[in-house]
Amino acid sequence: MDGGLRRRRPRGGPELEPLKGPAIEIPADQDQALKERWEAWQRLPFIRGSAPITEFIVWEWLTKKKGLIHGLDFIYQAPFLGGRTMFGGFIIDFYFPSQQMAWNPAGLRYHYTTTEQRGRDRLSKARLASRGILLIFLWEDDLMERPDYVMNAAWRGQQLPGRDV
């Protein structure tokens, strides 16, 4: 070895293979009405581009089941530290100012397949924690299989175990 230095394996675990196939889709056993509500929601003026079904499931739970009001009780796509316009800034999908809590519906493909993205998520979580804000990740497979359980736990400030972010 050169100069007596040893090469160390980088921390953070191995890179995972990117998931194959399309992004998450509405399961066939779910009702057509859900798809129609999701498509209508995506046409609202504050939805920029195509929003994933997981964000719609959270939105609908917050507004229909909890009776929360967007802009008053929670903010959708809240920018922190300049949002995407500033280096180091980021967007939180759902921010609850009165509870000092944020939720991020996280797709496995984007948020869990690379060490780089897991690192960004950890950094976001630490930055928010330094401001007294709890960031909870809501994983797409959990949201699709058991949405009420996942969001009730998150509402109580509990991150479901299983994935380290």
C-alpha cells in the first residue's frame, strides 16, 4: 500500500440495484373511484406536474378523515432553506406547523435504492430536527397496503420501524 495508508470501505452500506418496472401504480383491486379522485386532484392549481398516488392518499386522509385544511392546518410541498432554489434546500411534502412535524411519503425507488439519496434524507431529517421539527417517512408499500395504520402512527409522531432513515 502507498505510504502505509489502508483503503477503507465507504460507510453507508452497499448500493442497491435500482428497482425495475414502472413507478408505483394503483393496485388492480382498488376501486376506479380512487383513480378518478387522484386524477382530479392532480388538476388542482397547486399541484405542479404529476404527483404520486402516495401523496394523494396522504392528502385525502388528512382532508377527509382528519378534516384538516390545506394552508391552515398543513402545508403541502413546503420549502425549507430555500426549497429547490437554494443549495442545500429541500421540499417537505406535508408540514404541520402547529405540531412541528413533517411527513414525507417516500417511494422506495427514489428514497431507498442509493446511499446518496438515503444520505440526503438523513441530512434533511437532521436539519429539521435541529429546528425542533420531527420528520416522518411514510413508505409507499406501507401506504398502499395499510394507509390508516401508517398515518395514525405518524399522527402520533411515530416512525414505523423497518427502514433506517
